[in-house]
Amino acid sequence: MRVKQGFVVREVGGKKYAVATGAAARSFKGMLSLNDMGAVIFGFLQSHTTKEEIVSKILAEYDAPESVVDADVSNFISQLKRIDVIED
């Protein structure tokens, strides 16, 4: 899975946002506000990856329980799927 083509992350006023550009902007109106971990996950989703790969990368960089990371990544991906930002 990966984020649909045309989404970029930009920082404005110290906050990070995912913004649709080009053709993606015609079907997705608005922007997504991302917290720090959301921006990390969104970055991993810029190329084809799996949930398991994302969880593994986060666990390698951050000191957090695997169950918490797995649940957070699953929830974030579910939200992106619900608003049609991810393609398989």
C-alpha cells in the first residue's frame, strides 16, 4: 500500500500537513493535519510498504511497546483508507 500520488507533506507555522496537489487535489479537498508520528508514518507510506514494515521501522527508532505502535499504525492507516488517501 502507499499514499496516492500527488500528496505531499509541508510544514506551516511549525505544524505538518499532508496536502493534495495536481490530480489528487481534484478528488481530495482540504489537507490533513499530522502530528509528529503521523508525519513519520505518512512519510513511510510515500512508497509501497506494508503495515508490518512500518511498525518494524518505528520500533527500530523509538522506544515504545510493540502493541501500542501496531495499534497506532493500524488506526492511522484505517483513517487514511476511510478518506481514500491510500491505494493498495
